[in-house]
Amino acid sequence: MGIALIVHGGAGEIETVQAHRRGVEIAAQIGWDVLRDGASALDAVQAAIIAMEDDPAFDAGFGSFLNRDGIVEMDASIMDGRGLDVGAVAGVTRVKNPIALARRILESEHTFLIARGAEEFARERGIALVENETLRAPEQIAKWKEWLAHPPRAPGGGTVGCIAVDRDGNIAAGTSTGGMKFKRAGRVGDSPLVGCGTFADNLLGGASTTGWGEAITRVVLAKFAVDALANHRDPNAAAQIAIEHLANRVGGTGGIILANRDGQIGFAFNTPRMALAFVNEQSRSIIAEC
Ligand code: GLY
């Protein structure tokens, strides 16, 4: 058993390859430093995801795709594999780091808060609310103007996620997104849904997904993949089986990262590209791909 961490920065037709590769590499380094300092898997996941939410290369936090109304509307979830505690948030427009809010929800009596109620909860817990304008990256405003004339055909990629295994063998997973390009206001995908976008159970492992949210939701992909770890000790094999199930059962496209309780990591995707970075006690240096 050893500490391990894997992050993803979305799967799809990634246009800014260098920015995605650099962004996942930085996020993995930040999460790895937290883990190496002896902090919990949950802390490492939160730190790595905040780094990607703050990076405009990704469809999460600042830099999220705008919805049809030109608004950033975000979803996130985080899960602690020790006691299956979960925190999730959907449809928030005034929170800089939705994963930090999801973490506060995990620590509360609730599991899932949405929209205005989630923002009220954030304010009560000392998380500052920001103007939506401050989350709208100039590149995304320009794309939104194009989409008003020519709506996008592909849902887009750039959702972010992370799984960490800490020194005590605890596993945590998290996912954060601005959702699909030019989405209808109020549309929620897989990312905040436990078992669809995120799942972690110390008994088996953890997963975070990315891609076409409606298809991923239908097959409850993150839970499907973690369950597959029971029969396939190699997380790469379990991830591949999960992506084949997504494609064969509902014609879905996307990617998944997985870690098992031994700190072995794996991933699979059926899109042109997936941005990811990983490190464990065997490799010790960050391996980033896109
Ligand atoms: N996979 C992110 C979404 O569909 O919202």
C-alpha cells in the first residue's frame, strides 16, 4: 500500500492541449505535496481540484463553459471512502470554488444542496459569494457569442476530477464542472451525482468521470467502475471495462480515472483526447498526458 494521486482535466476534442497538460501537471503536484505532507486524501483531492477550478484552461470554476443565458453554472461532488460521506452541489453561479463548498456540505448533515440554497449555505459557512461576471473568462464569452449564432455540436470536455489514496489507506474522489457547452439553464450532468461522476469506498477504490454527462448518468459509471475493481485488481482493466460498458450500453463517450485501495491507478477514455496526470510511490514523479 502507498500514497497515490491521479487527476483528470476532461475528455473530448481538447483544443488547448499544452494548457491542459500543464494544468493537470500543476494540479497533480499540488495534490501530491498535500499527500506527502501527511494530510488526508480528502484534503489532497480538494487542493488539486481547486487548482484546476482556478485555471481557465478547464471547464470548472473560472473558465467554465457558459450556459445558453451566458451564465457560469457549476456542479461538483466529493466523497470520502472511509464512511461513504459525500458532499455535492449543483447549479451554483456565485461560488469561486464549488469543490470547497461540496466539502463543507460533506462535513454537514446534508449530502446535496443546489442553486440558491447552496449559496445561502456557503455564505453561512463563511465561503464568500462572488459575482458571476468574475467567473466568466474572456475566451468563454467569445465562444458563447459564436454559439448564439452556431450552437456547438459536441458537448465539450474540460470537467476536472481527482482521486487520492493517503498514508492511512483512505481513498477520496472528487469532480467539478461547468457542465456541457451552451447547456440549458438548470441542466445538471453526472459530475455532482454520487456514483455517476464520483465514487469512493475504502473497501475497493475511487473513481471520477468526465464526458457526456447524460450517458454517464444512465450507467452510473463511477460506481460501475469501482465495483469492477472487485474482479479486476488492475485499475486499467476495470477502467477499460467501464468505458466499454458506457459505449456499448448507451452509446456514451467520455473518460474515467480509477485508483484501487493498494494505490494502483488506471484510466480509460473513448474520446480523441483526455487530460490526466498521476503519481504514486513507485513513480514518484508526475506523469502528465493529453
Ligand atoms: N460530464 C460533465 C457534464 O456532462 O456535465
